[in-house]
Amino acid sequence: MSVNAAYPELMPGFRWQDVDADGVRIRAAVGGSGPPLLLLHGHPQTHLTWHKVAPDLARRFTVVATDLRGYGDSEKLPGDPAHANYSKRAMAADQVAAMAALGFDRFDVVAHDRGARVAHRMALDHPQCVARLALLDIAPTATMYAQTNREFATRYFWWFFLIQPFDLPERMIAADPDHFLDRHLAGQIKIGGSLDPRVVAEYRRCYRDPATRHAICEDYRAAASIDLDHDAADEARRIEAPLLLLWGDYGTVGELFDVMDSWRPKACDVRGHALPCGHSPQEEVPDLLLSELDAFLT
């Protein structure tokens, strides 16, 4: 079903629609022509995080930029005691089903932050679907928890705050969701002026929804529980698709983790390097990111 976008001028040539992903409604922006390419955002963003790169990519690919389950304008399922509704397995299945509904059974994936964790699980659960995979500014979830120290816990405090039992973080963020969101973004973005005010306005609109905030907490609760169980069960498996890793040289992941070493045991074909930015290369250094993706995907 076609829907209206808040700022269609940010992604010219795209159309917005709700896709039935095996019973879960996923919001998607679709544009361009050519081989299919799925873009997955992170927290606290929506699909609009890709607005600086999606139109250029659409010259060579059929680009599908979605909102993850619980985020943006996608469906917000309730939490459950096991946090299974927001396991990366469930969130990855949504995206595979959405792409199938759009007519794509095999596609490339570029994913950032939480979306990259979804894409990691997708590559393991649905290897037949993922042709090539680019992950932006993450180390594996299990690695980051296992190597937690005071510096990481201080910088990424939300990894430990958002996982607290319902409804403590939900209530506390509700006191001033704009402030929480703005402080989060300010700590992640290292190149001033990178965020378009219209995009930030959309992030705020979505974050003001209590159902979104609950879904985000459930996403993080799943990462600290059921996702770790799934990762442990697949410890011996490797990502089969060629894997490109890009991370911000000025960000927490790049400063505190050896990104390449963390992924080598988890993939068959790994390459990558740092970019001169913080956490969000698609918003901070879009031209450099496009150059890297052009070389990798084509």
C-alpha cells in the first residue's frame, strides 16, 4: 500500500509503501532500477538516515530502505518475556519477507548499527538471500558484551540502561524523549552539521511514540539475552557472503575494538577499514561511503 512521506524531497525518485512481511507491516522506501539492494538503519534512526546516499545508489540499484520492526513507521509488536519479538532472528525474517514481497529473493545488504546486527543474523539464517554484505560501525554483539570495560560501559551506557526490566527505561525516557534522543545523537556524530534538521525532526517524531520507545528497549533486551543464545548456538558458523566492514575512526567502536579481528572468525571473506567520521558514515561522510560501496558492490 502506498503511503505519503514526511519529506519526499530528501529521497527524490523514491516511493513509500507499507509491505506485508508475513503478517508484519514494514515501511519501505523503494527507488531506482537494477540489482536489489536493502538498506537497514540503526538506533535511533529510521530509513531516512540513508537520504544522502540512497538517491545515488538508486542510479545503479533498486534500493529498498526500510524501517526495522518497531522503528519509524513499521509495525510495533508488543514485548514478550523472552524478547523473541525483537530478536534479530525475527527482525531479519521481516526483512527477508519484505524483500520477497517486493519480488527479490537474493539481494545485497548495507546495514548500520542495529540494522547491521539484524543483517548479521540474516546472513546466517538466510544465506541464500544475501549476496554481499556491508556492515557499518559495529563489532559482533557477543564480542562487545564479552569485552565490556568501564570505558565502553560509560560511552555506550544505553546498552545497559535500555535492557533493564519493563518499564523502567520506558518511563524514564518518557520524561523527555527529545532530550534523550538529542544527547544520544550528539554523542555519536563527530562531524558537526552532518544531521539534516528535517531528518532529526523525523527521528524525534518517531521517538515520541511510546510504542517505539518500548520496541527499542525490547530490541536491546533481546540483544542481551535471546540474541546471545542464538549467536552461541551458531558459534561455529560463518557468514558466507563477502563482507565489507566500515567503521568510524573517531567513534567508540573503532577506538575500543579491533573491528577486523572481531569479524574474521565469523565470516569467510572479510575486508574493510576505518573512515574519518564518527558512528554514522552515511550521514557524516556520504561521498566516501558511496565510493566504498561502489567498489564493493559493483
